[in-house]
Amino acid sequence: MTGFATPVDQGLFREVMGHYPTGVAVVTGRADDGELLALVVGTFGSVSLDPPLVSFMPMKTSRTFAKMRECTSLCVNIVGGEQEELVATVARRWENKFDGIDWFLSPSGDPVLAESVAWIDTRITDTVEAGDHWIVLCAVADMAVTNPVAPLIFFQGGYGSFVGTSLMARMEHRILSAIQDADCARPAVRDLANEIGCEVTLYTAVGHDEMATVLSASAPGIDPENGLAQRVPIVPPIGDSLVFDLPPEDQERWIAKARGVEESGRQLYRDRLDFVREHGFLLSFLPREGGAAYEEMRAATRRYESGRLTPAQERSIRECVVRSTVDYRLHDLDGAETYDLGSVVLPVRDRKGDYTLTLRLAQLPRRVSGTRVREWIARAKAVVGVLESGTDFDR
């Protein structure tokens, strides 16, 4: 067979294949030490009727599948269209994946997720190498439909269902990769939150319009529900720590999302891009009403996170973010002065060396000196170093 002379562009490959919808499944198992395992896959399918065989295709880098290969049996859960958040929860966690999730045992003794459309008990019969994935062939031992509703599907970079008015662009495959890369810094992020007494969140860009949480930690007494949602629209002032390293036309496209903002406000966004490019961090400050200034923005991001929005609703949410009363002006820190910070954000490079991640500190202690703020920034930059060293990008 004659090979193709020109390799296929990876971006084009993803775009074309993204126009073909695939089902979503959660493969579960039980390790020899009793640990419950779960792996989200978008590559599950039927292979043979006689004998009954199914398959799925995990990435070679999957540590969960490395454990599953040693399991005597696996259970494939076909999830429903309303279980997107459950899928996100399972994908986000590296341990205790079933905490807070309802499940029961299959005949083979593996977890079946409550409300899943169907379950299929299997055992691995063969594993075939295929590029950066494995093709895992499984013999079917038992199966049943338990909740005959529309399934969850993956289409054009987002999750959705056959029911409803639209498919939601959510949790693209890059989020799963970012979660895996960030896991090395989990202890450092947790220590940072506890030392300062705040909430620390790592976001990753999902396309040009949204960022999603891949890792978070909160100090004792800090309620994550008082922070931003796990999915946030990239609209000024949000996103400057991601946009600053993009081409000028992309930066202006981001600024243009701030509809109704006067030129002075747009110039402030440009100044912040210049500042983070030079200094590697950005600050926001609470106005006189304190933390209440975030209430409207927080509520807006919660509505955005729900996903099922009309275009008018999404525009309204973006307008709420833009008109926030939080002070985003640039200030020279005076070591002797005291400040009420709204947030500290720092850009983080991914494994390719691109700034697609943001470390955000929020719900910070009040009335702190400029000297203390500088100490926080230095500690946060150290955590950025841990994150970037863990992704092994080419320096």
C-alpha cells in the first residue's frame, strides 16, 4: 500500500471528525486493592454480535486505564443526556471518583452509575496499539437497559443530547488533558490556599470564548460557592491572563466583546495586557462595597455554567460580567499601604508552551499591606513554576 505523501493537519483532523457525533460512556472497574476506577470515553462502540464484542479506545497516557488493564472485569456505563455534570465530575477527579455519586454493583461486581441509560459487563480480550490510543476489545458477559432516555453525545467539541434545542460546547478533550497535566501541582495549590487563607483555582481556555476549572483548593472557612462558577465566559475583564500572548487582532477581538464600554475602558484592558506581559500577574481591587461587588458576576457565571441558554440570555450574562464594579485599574503597590484585593491572576503555560492556563487567587484576606501582597504574588509564581515544570513543555 502506498502511504499518503502529505500528513493530515491535526487541527483539520479534529475539526472534520468533530462533525461526527459519538456516544459518551463511563467505564468502571475495581482494582485488586479495592479501589473503584472510572474512565470517561467517547470511543465506545459495538464490534461483533457473534460472539458479542464491544470496544473502547483510551489514550495511552491514561493512568486509570493502566490500572483497568489488570481488572478481571469492567462495566461500560452508557450515560444519559442529563448526566453531563456527572461525567465532568468523574473526569475531573483523580481519586475518590465515586464520592457523592449514586451507584450500584453490576453482576460482575463493578459500579453501575444510577440513572445511566444502560450497563454492559465485560472482560478485556485484547488490547491493540493504535497511534496515541489503545483499541480495547471486550467480551460481553451481561448487559441491561436501566433508564431508556436520550444518551449524552459528543459533537463539535461539546457535549449534548438528542433532546433539547442545542448542543452545549462543554468540556472539550483539551480539558481532560489539562486536568491530567495539573494533577502534579495539586499539593502545591492546596498549600498555597491554606497559607494565604483563600481560594485558588486553575482555569484552562476552552476555545476563544470560555475557560473551565481543572483544579481548585480552598482554605478552611472559604466557601467555593462564593466564588466564580467552574465555567466562565472569556469576556473583558475576564481572560486578560490568557489573551495577552495572542496576536494583536485576537486581543482586539477580545476587547470588542466588551460592548458599550467607552474607549477609556478599552484602553484599560490594553494596559492590563501590557502589564501582565511584563510582570506575569494582575490584580483586581474591591470597591467600597467589598466582596458584594462580585455578587452579580458570580451569579452571571452560575447562569452561564448551566449551559442551556438562548443567545439573548448569553448576551445578558456577558453584559453582567463587563459592567462589574470591581476595580481593575493598575495600582503601584506601596508596602506601607493596605489593600482589599478582589483577585490575583497569573498566566500559566501548557505543555506546548502556550498561555492557555490561568491561576486565580480569590476570597483573599482583607486589609493587607502592599508588602504582604508582594509575598502572595511571589508564592503564587512559585506554584506557576510547579505547574509549568509538570507539563514538560519545550523551553
